[in-house]
Amino acid sequence: RPFFTWKVAATLDGKVAAADGTSQWITNEASRADVQVLRRQADVILVGTNTVIADNPHLVPRGEFAGYTHNPIRVICGEQELPPDAKVFDDAAQTIVVKSKDLDVLVEKLNELGVNHVFVEAGPTLGSAMLDGCLLDELIMYQAPSLLGTGKHWFTFDYPTTITDQMRMDHLGTQVFEGDVKSVYRIRNGE
């Protein structure tokens, strides 16, 4: 299967959206520029249908990058109907809709495409399902020096319930982008 990297942009209290649903922009311009580099290095940019409906993202790297001649494939996973005028349906990159919540179906489609690296920009529903299903290999967390209190948290599962069952990760590195902190973790799936 491909290597999956989940990118999350959140506040210090772990929120990816305010209580009213707004989420643009939690992190600063320097962090967002770094994300464009990561997008460009991926074969696929993956989101769920909730993200397309809520944010209407374009999902193509912004800016010029020497040596790159095409945009990553955009893959949308989920069962909700998408607006026909969503930005992901323009001709800037190939877009594939996997109309299923079954992650095995998603992985099968990605294997058919022969891709190696999937950059997951999904929200808490799809991202948490992938984390729960041991599909994620890497987590890149951008944390803004802010608090939202109420709002949408970056993951949605209710376990582990004891400290002995906590999900462990290996910290690979940290960078600071004008106050935002980027941390990279290897996820220990099943370890």
C-alpha cells in the first residue's frame, strides 16, 4: 500500500475549526507555504467529502516548483454528494471520487493507481478512521499559537481509555514558522 501522511493544522487546544465551522486560516502564511511543498512531493492529495463540502478546496499546490511538471491526483473519499461546481472538479489535476466509506476500497483504488505517497488533508472524520484502521504512517501537525475552546477537534475517536493503551508515536522533528510549530511523527501502527 502507499505511504500515508496526515497533515493537520490546529490550535494549541487541538481545534481544526471554530464552533461556527470556520477554519480559514488557523495557521499562518509561512506554514501554508510549507504545506505547498509537501503537496508537491505527493502522488495523491486525499480528502473526505466533508472537507470538499465544508471548505471547497482546490487541492493543487500553489506556487512554482522546479522539476515538477504535473499536479498530484486529487482523491475524494466518502458517500456524500459533492457540489458539481466544487473546485476539485476543474482541470488543474485529475480528480477521482471513491464513493465509499470502506477504507479497503480506498486502498484498493490507490493501489490500482500505482501511487507511492498519499498526502492526507482530511478532517477529523476520515483522518480518525484512517488512524483507527492503522493506515497512517506519518502525522505532520502544524500548531498555531492560539486557542479556540469550543470547536471541532482534530480527531474523533473515544479511545484509548487508559494510559497503558495510549497510541504512541516517534517524534521525528520540529520546525517553527513565524510562531506556528510544525512537528513530524512516525505513527507506531500496532506496536
